[in-house]
Amino acid sequence: MASTSSSSSQAMPFLSVPEKKTSSVDLHKFLKDHISANFSSHDAAASERELSLVRQMRSDLEKQPSPSPTSAESRLDLLRRYFRAISVVERRLGCVSSISFTWYDAFRSNKKASLKAIGFEKAAVLFNIGAVHSQIGSTAERDTVEGRKFAYAKFQKAAGVFELLKENAVVGATVDLTAECAGMLERLMLAQAQECMFDKVIADAKGAILCSKVAKQAASFYSEAYSALTASPLDQHFDRAWVSHVQLKAAYFYAEAAALYCTDLHEKEDIGEEIARLKLAVSSLSDAKKSAKGAPSSLLEAVSKLENKMNQKLEKAVKENNQVYLMRVPPVSALAELPAAVLAQSADVEGLDISSETLFANLIPESSKKSVSKYDDMVDDVIRIQLDKIKLAKEVSKVKLQEMGLPDSISAVENGSNLPAELKAQVEAIQDRGGPDGLKVELKQLKDLRRVNLELVVQTLEMLQKEEKEDSQYRAQYKEKWERPESGVLAKNMRDRLSKYAENLKEAGVSDLRVENSMLENFVTLTILDNRPIESALPSLTRPVTYLDGSEDRTLGTLKQSLTQLETHAAQLESLEENLKELKTKDDILPKLLGGTSSEDDLFKKEIEKYNPICEEISKHIQIIEQLLSQIQAQNIEFANQFRFVDYKISFEQSLEHIRTAVAKFREIKENFSEGIKFYVSLQEVLNNLKQQSSDFVMTRSIQCHEMVEILKKKQGGWRIFGNR
């Protein structure tokens, strides 16, 4: 086990990164003026609470932090909140290069930089977030499982922050904010996290090879940090104690890795390679000790202790080789690189996302509105393409199934032939009205109405003629003494109207006869509508004579199964269409647009990708539907041949056409009868009115006639008396 040849590195200290210091800046006034100028004075007044909050956070950040662990966590929270706040300011207010920020180098406090860039402010705050993570990790109690785990997590978080800082390095800032320094600090934090894992595997008494791999990776991380520290622009920037610390750690863990690896070599009796690796490790430790200056005594003590152990192992191995094994010791150049196991990696940076940040939420830049519109157009394009694909797939399926007569042909086998729903409804409506026999009833009603109208014409005409005849008789009797207007003149309008209505009745009679003849000629055709249910008038698609092998059942079964699968995938397309629309409804890019750290194009590309799974599912189902349609087509040919579907189809279409013709003819005759009845009913009302008018006229004329006769008689009597005298 590893515990027999190595010891934990818990006694060795860790490096922590100091925070950067800053000078005061009046963000409140600047931001308020900026909002007034770029939005409105009303918006500036409404943002007073947020402005005061930002000012207070900046003021708290400028204060010297307390060294206690609890205060460190509070400090970390403050830094994160302030980072989110200035990120919001950058995104939502558009403040990029209008105010100057001053920050001092964390490792050279006499050096500072002042830049008019919020990016500079963010980078400095980000640096301090990583620094506080490193400080918390370096003070953790590593002699406990939880302590090691806590330190391991903190160093990985620090590494993640410095990795992000490396990607957002600021040109013109102090050296500590360069990509080279951020990269070095990331490697250093990973090295210390890996060291925590080395402590763990040693404490857990894991195998020598695993422990060696963990130590080797720690050495690699430290070596990378050391290489950066000894190269420009960092080679003259850091205190020598820092550089020595990293150099010694790199040598120490390389030696640990070699010692543990050699334990395995010794067990395999590969003494030659063991001696070569031990010599290399001892040399590495010795060289590091010679050049290291200012390193803490605890680290130097650990290195010396390990060096002594390595020398003892080397002496023992050399002695055994000289006395027993007599193996050749390979040169250093022939040694393969020690294997490594990476157990530490940069963690995702937490607490910096502003997608749900409400600070200055009422302020949305015009550029952001345009970006939202652009993104919405991109989403609409994606959805439109997919909906068009779904629509086309549906239409193709519908057309192909109709061409194959499916699923009607299967329904005809299992349930009998069926009429199209619309035609069936039309037939049932006709049957509800009495069917073809109902037309006979309407014909009788039509004839009765015609007879009544003719009688009214005759009666009215006779009435007027009688009155006119009476008037003519008195006119002949009294000659010029009969002074009232002639009846023919007064009744001319009524007689003309009667003549017109009589002519209308004559024409209607011709039309009625034509419709009646049409009904009689087509009545045999119409009788198909008397079938109840109407499907009984259709031919049936019967099963063929049963084959000995029952193949017709298999053919029908497989065809039905394929159609069921087609319906399933079509339903899936419907569901995916709804999912696509629902995703679009919930897709709000604005918070991410305002809160993201990536470019607009990168953000849009990433956000659009969430539609990809649905789009891929749609394509998959459409492809399956196409395959199923081809499969169904082949199965349907076999089905049609076995069930003699072509013959049935011809007979069915003929019956269908017969029913359609009967329905059309019924409707035509029915409409003609209805129009005729409507005509006669309307005319009857007119004729009744005319008859009443004529009756009133005749009565009035009759009264006038008798009065005039009486007057004339009296006059004649008077004339006779006067003549006698």
C-alpha cells in the first residue's frame, strides 16, 4: 500500500492569492446622469434604489476585508453581487468606456492602472473572487476528510474563476490581470486541488500506482505554474518566495510520484529502472532546494524529509542490485514519462449569471430590443421550416392513402361499405323528409295550391264581369241619363292584374308539368334513397375463399398494423408540433441577452440549439412515415389482389355515383317543388287581396247603381206629373 512508502503532504502550506485594492469612484452620480441622458429623467428617478445599492456595494468593496473564514464568505458574496451589478450596468445601461476605474496590482501594490472601461472593473472584481476562493481553501483544515474535500472544492472554484479571467484579460491593465498571470494562477489552483486529492488517496491507503499518478499530475500542474512564473511578463513580478514555493512543490510531487512508482517497480524486481528513477527524483529535489529562496520552513523540512527517504531507498536498491540482481541501469533519456491521473479541474464559475437579475430591470436598451427581434426571427424561421415539413408529410400521407383507398377498404371488409360522411348526412336528411315518396306529397300540395289559385282568378273575374254586365244593362236602359263611369274603365286595373296572374299561372302550370315529368322519369333512380340504412345499397367487400394457409388474414393484419404505426407517428408529429410552439412561447431571450457574458452570435447559436432535439425528432418521424408509406403500398397491392379490391372499387364507385345522382336529382326536384309551393302561396295571398278588393268594388258599385236607379225613377215620375198638368 502507498502508506508504507509515502506520507501525506498536509504539513506543507498552500499559497493564497491576495486581493487587489482599489480607489473610490462615484458610480451613483455617473450612472444617474447616464440614465437621464440615454433613457429619461423619470427613469433615473425611478432607479434611485438600484443606484444607491450599487454605490453601497462599491463602497463596501473598497474596505479592507476581515481575515476570518466567515468574513471571507461574506466578502465572496459581496464580490459576486457587485460583479452582477456592474454586469447589469454594462448590459442594460450600455456604459462601456465613460468612467475611470483605478485598481492596484495584487502582487505589486505600488503599481496601479486607471482605465475607462467597465470590463477592467469586472476583471478586477473577478480576480478578487478567485483570490478569496484561494484564501478560504488555503485555510481549510486538511487533517479531516471534510476539510480536504472543502479545500479541494475551493481551489477548483478559484481555478475556474482564473480561467474565466484568462479569457477576459484586459489590455493596458496591471500584470496581475494579464492572460499569462491568470493562466498561471489557474494552474496553481489546480495544483493545490490535486494536492488535496493526493492527501486523500494517501489517507485512504490507495495503491502505490494510483497515488503515484495523482502525485505526478500535481507535479505537472506545479511545473506549469512555475514555467509561467519564470517567463515574461511574470519573471520579474512575483516575490521570490512565491516562485520558490511553486518550484519546491513541483519537485516534491515529482519525487513522490517517482518514489511511489518505484515501490511497484521494486515488487516487480525491475531494479534497474527503479534506481534510474530514484536518482532522477533525488537530483530534482536537490536542485530545487539549492535554487529555492524564501520558501517556508515547513515546506523545506518536508522536501528534506522526502529527500532523505529517497536516498535511503536509492542506497537499498543499489546495494540489492549489486549483490543480487546485477541489472543494467537505463539512462534518464530512456525513461518513459510517469503516468498521471487528473483529479482536479476548473469548476464552473457560480454566482455571476445575471439572467434572473432584477437590477435596473425597467431599463431595456434599444439595441437589446433589436437583438430580441433578430432572435425571434431566427426562431420563427426554425419553426416555419419544421411546420412546413410536418404539413408536407401530412399532405403526402393523405394523398397516398386516398390513392390506395385506405383505410376505407379495410373498413369495408370488417364493417361493410360506408358512404362518405357528407353524402351519408345528405341521404339521411332526404329520408327524414320522407324520401322519394315525400316528393309525391309535395306534388299533390303543389297541385292543390294551383287549383285554389285558379279558382280565385275565376271567381274574381266572374264577380267583375257580373258587375260590368249589370252596369251595361242600366246604361242601355237609361242611355245618357246613366251618368256614372263605366265599369270597364274603373275595373280595368283589376282585370289587367287578373290577366297577368292568369298568365303566370299558365306558365307555372307548364313548369309544374315539366318537374312532375322529371320526377316520374327519375323515380326509379330516386328509389335507391329509400334504403335504410343507405349502406345496404352499397356492394360489400367480402373475404375471399379462405386459403389453406390463412394468408388473407396475415395480409390484412400486417396492413392494419402498418396503418396503426403510421397513425402513431403522425400523432407524434402533432405532439412535436405542439412542443415546438410551446418552447417558442416560453423562449425569453432578453434576460440572457442582458445577463450573458458571451457574444450575441454565440448566445443565439447556443439558444437556437435547444430546438435541435425536437427538429431531429420531427425528421426521424417523417423518415419513418415515408418508409411506412412505401411498406403500406406494397402490402396494399397484395391485399387488393387477394380481396379482388379492383372489382369491388368499380362496383362501389358506380353505386356511389348512383346515390350522388339520386341525391342531386332529388334536391333539384325538391327545390323546384319548394319554389312552386312558395310561388303559389305568395300568389294566393295576392289573389285573395285582389278578390277582396274586387268584392268591395262590386259592392260599392252595386249600392251606387241602386241609388242612381231610384233617383232616375223619381225623376221620371215627376216628369209624368208635370206633363199631365
